[in-house]
Amino acid sequence: FRVPDYALELAAWQGVVKNKIYYGPVGPGDSNVGVLQHDGNVSLTSLYARKDFRIGGLHLDNRVLLQWSTNQEVIPVPLVSAYYYEFWVVRDVLRLQIGLDGRYNTKYYAPGYNPALSAFYNQRETEVGNYPYTDVFVMGKWKRMRIFLKYQHVNRGLFGNGDYFSVARYPLNPGMFKMGISWGFYD
């Protein structure tokens, strides 16, 4: 459902998977991972909302996904995932965007990764989530030149006890600075 005049979007999704095949623990620990098949149905339900706010040069773009699975051991999903993006725009000779973007999800048993199999697997030992991951950026355009400056994971060490994982036992990138320059030439 979309209402373009109000920058609003709503969606719902329902899926049923029968006899799902997945990697999972066949014994204690991560070293005992094998192919498993769930006998029966697993239902996955999702509700999605997006609302963009514009107040002068301030843009706030927000997305929220609510989802639940009838069997978290077979199809693990976080209950809430959110994405936020905001920026200010300055226009004159130099067009400048300054802002931040981030992601957040509630705690859940995220998939683990087994390098020997080069595959993700369902695990029930380590919960991840409940940590906002935020980047700040500046983008500028002057005539034919574009400059992009970004500091990833600006909130590292500020809260969350350093528990910033998207996959069990594999941390997200630490804070780092990125830069890009693009110059368009005349043909």
C-alpha cells in the first residue's frame, strides 16, 4: 500500500515453507554442523512500514520491519529491524549533503558461519542484535567533481558493550574512515 503524497508505504507478507532443508547443529558446538530437514510447515509473517519526513532541508527516511517465524530454530529472524537515514542539503555553487544512516535489529539467534563449509548455518548458542550501527557522511558536488567522506560505525564503544555482531562470533567492521572522489570529464 503506497501513499506517495504522504511518503508512506505499508506492506504485509505471509509465507509458508514445507520440509525446509538447512544447515544446523547435529551435535554440541559449531564443529558438528550438517544438513537437516524440518518435517512440517514453518510460517514466516512480515509487516513493513516506511515513512519519509521532509522539513526544509532535513530529510528523515525511516523503515521498520516486524517479522516472526513459527519455528525460530528452522527460520531465525529478529522481531524488529529498522533502518534510518537522514541528511541536510545545502545548495548554492556547492551542493552538500550531510547526514547519517544506521541499522538496528532486536536480539535473535542469527546464523553462524562455518568457514570449512563456506556456508551459514542455524545456531542456538549466541544471540546477536540490540545494537544500533550508525555511519556519518558528507557528500559534496561542485561543478563536475564529487567528493564523498564517510566514517563507518561512528558509535563504536559508546554503548552496547562492544556487542556489534551481524553473524554469530563475527563482528561488524570497527570504526573506519572512507573517502571517494569522482571527476567527470568532457567528451
